[in-house]
Amino acid sequence: MDFAFTPDEEALRAKVQAFISEQFTPEVLADLQRHKLGRGFGPRAAQVLEEIRARGWVAYSWPREYGGQGGKRTTQFVIEEEFFRAAQIVVGGGGTGAPAILASGTEEQKAYYVPRVIRREIVFCMGYSEPQCGSDLAGVRCRATRMGERYRISGQKIYTTNAQVSTHIFLLVRTDPESRRHKGLSVLLVPMDTPGITVRPLLTIQNEPGPPANATYAEERTNEVFFDDAEVAASCLLGAEGDGWAVSQRGLNLDRVGAFRHLISVQRDEDMVNWLKSGDARAARLRDDPVVRDKVAESWIEAQVCRLLTMRSISIEQRGGDFVYEGSAEKVFAPEHGMRSSELFGQLLGPFGQLLHGSPDNVEGGVFSHSQLGAFQSTVNHGSVQVMRDQIARKGLDLPRAPRPGARPATARGA
């Protein structure tokens, strides 16, 4: 098993790095930070993003007939990695909604949505969680009632990041009011300017002071989204009616694969190693401590495991295979590593590691302290690690569900 990149991919990495060095001026980075904070891209960032698209670096592995380059998934990883590391922008599939459309959409939906996603004319937010079902998406209550050639939507979503700047929402709804749990769910691709949709901000712990540009999971706000008899065309349905659980899970699995999700969990390891090598006097005192060196090395090894899990998922996707438990395993290990490393680095840095962005004595702009505030979020977003462990147990290990109280214990299938 060889996950090394080819000479051509490394040459492309060098081109991307040169582009970033030339184009990502402080002004452009400030405009990019606006988007991360939920304020939309500034004009200078938009110009650079258009140049990135013109070079064919956006959605590199997506099919040519829909605006991609038809390239290898591993090559897209290289491109994604450099742009996310530089400015936490996503130029691949993660978070765009398009992988789910490519996997489950009609030809008309693919031809309409995917090129517009690449051009950033369409930007999706993810409408999954609700007040009564955060990580347990099978409890969705938001309803969509079929009325001839339209759906009428009523209900609420919560923790919908970037809903305030998105054009569409990837919406998981219950289309069969008599159904329970996973059955009777559907996915709708809903324009955010539909009458009857209201977006209300929820300010996060990162709101004051605001985070540094390179902090992960450091949005200043998320949102509640309300649907008050909002009506959309029936053509907004993605996949078959009632098949929303499979459509959404397929989309989530594809959304988890790539440099974007990988670096969220391991970028602080890179930052810590780079800081320890810096000229900061506080770093000099730590880097010669054998205990510190051992702990940082241990965390770095875990980060490499995260990378290998990601590369395994990319290999499966590139071969056209199906995710059984692999995406869930990646979703468990990497976020929990992010929590462990954030806690470790906070302990190693001591009081200075608790100082937030704006403090004159913080470490690296407060990136470690802000990342520690947001680390727990990564274990919940896009499916909690508890739910992912259940999927690993059932799909990967073929274990039975836990028995209900009072029920006879089940045995493993085939036992």
C-alpha cells in the first residue's frame, strides 16, 4: 500500500504553492477571512478565486461534462491541502453539496447545480440538525408535504453554518408524516430566497474576541433556519422520495473525504512543530524538554494515522467503491485526535496558551487557544462520534443493535 504522491502531483503542489505565495497578499487574506466569519467574500478574494477556477484547480476530480477536470482524487487532495492550509478555503468537494448531487441527482440536476457550484454561483449550507435531533438525524421533524408539483415545508433547522450567505440549503425533511426514524425522509435542494424562510443568527463562543485567520472551527456565528409554509418545486427533490436517509448518508460520507476535513483535525500539530522551531524564547525552553518532545512526537504520529485514514477513503472513492465503515472510522479518530492534541498543546503552553486573539502575549495569534475552544465541535459536526461508533460496530463488525430495555439479548448475525 503506497499513499505517496506522484512526481507530477508534487510538481503541481509546487505550482499551487507559488500561486499562493504570489496572490495571497494580506489584503486578499483579509477578504478570505470575511467569508470564514460568515460575511461573504470581499472583491479581492473573489478575483483570486476566479483565477483559481480558471486554472482548473476547483473540483479537479469532478467529471468534465459538469465543469470539472476529470482528474484523480489524489491530485485534488494535493490542491485542496495547499489552499486550505494557506487560508482555509475549500476548492474541492467538502461542504459544497455537489458530491451528493453527483451521486444521487438526475442528469438535469447535475447539469444545473454542479457547474454553478464550481463557479460559486450556488453555495449550499447543510440543513440537517434540529433542536430535538442534533446528532441523531433519524429524529428529523421538519416536514415537507407533497402538493401536486410542489412541496410545502414547515419546521426548523439549527446550527446551520453559513446559512446567512448561502444561496441554497441541502435540506433533510420528513415527507411521510406517519413514518418513524430513518424511513420517510427525503432531501430537498431549496433556494434560500424562497418566501417563508427566515435565518436567525446564533453567536458562538468565538464571537468575542474574534478568532485568528488560521483557527479551525472558529466561526463567529451559526444560525437557526425557520420554514413557515415555504413552497418549492417538486424538482428540488434529490433522489427518490423516502430515500433521504441513504441520500444524506451518502452525501455526508463523500463530504467527509479530503484535505479539508483532514486538516481540521491535524493542522495544530503542524503549527506546534513549526512554533517549537521558531525563535520565540518560550518555544526554545520547551523544545529541549524531553517530555515535551515525546508528547509532541506522539501527537504527530496520531496525526499521520489521521492522514492514512483519509488516504484510504480517497482510495476507495477513486476506485468507485462503497464506504462500509471507513468514513465513520475516519470521522471518529480524526476529531478525537483534534481534541486530544488541543488539550495537550494547551497544557504544554501553560498560561500563555490560554490567551485569545488580540492579547499581546498570546502564542501564534491565539490559534491554539481558539482551536481548543472549538475542538469539541468537530466531534459533533456531520455526525457525532458516538453515532459513528455505532455505524462501525454494525456495518464494519456486523454486531447487532443494543437490545431495548426488557428485550431478549440479540446474537451477532451468523453466530
